[in-house]
Amino acid sequence: MDIKVRIGDISKTRADTILFGIFEDMKKLSNDLAPMDKSLNGEIKKLINRGEIRGKLGEVTVIHSLGKLLAGQVAILGLGKSKELTHDKIRIAIADACRTLRKKGANT
């Protein structure tokens, strides 16, 4: 799997999957995630409202973009409670997400 970190408009990123982290205690979508949700016709917010995306540490939800984005999929990674976040928790959660995404065929 080819993992790159870039600064810029993520909606212009061509990749198999783009990954976003969310917290369990998140009140609203981040400034980066909100435009993605809009492009996906509000599917991310709908999944959050239905309890399918909860932000639990290590939880990974994959949403197919169906051609609405340059990336084929958007993955939402749960980061747990914001006050309990540590570097180790981030490292472990991202490693778990990469394994999950690799199994689903994501290479970039």
C-alpha cells in the first residue's frame, strides 16, 4: 500500500481510498470532511446519525464514492474520545485501518 501525506484540497486527490479520522465526541463534521460529505450526498452524516459511524477507536467504515470523487472510496477511521488521544493510539488505529483497507483492495 502506498501511503502519502499531502497538504491541499483532498477532493482533488486521485487514489483508491482517502482516509479521515473522526472522534467519538465530535459534534460536527470537520472542515475537510464536510465537503466530502456534500459530494457524497450527505451519506457520511446519515451513517453517523444512524449510528453506523461512531468514532470508536479503530473502527473503519468504507464508503464508495461511485464516481462522485476522484478517490474510489472514503474511509472513516474512529479515533475514540478526543481527550484520550495519544500518539500510540493514532499509530495503532492507522495501522489497523491500513490492514483493513489493504484487504478491501486499496493500494493508494
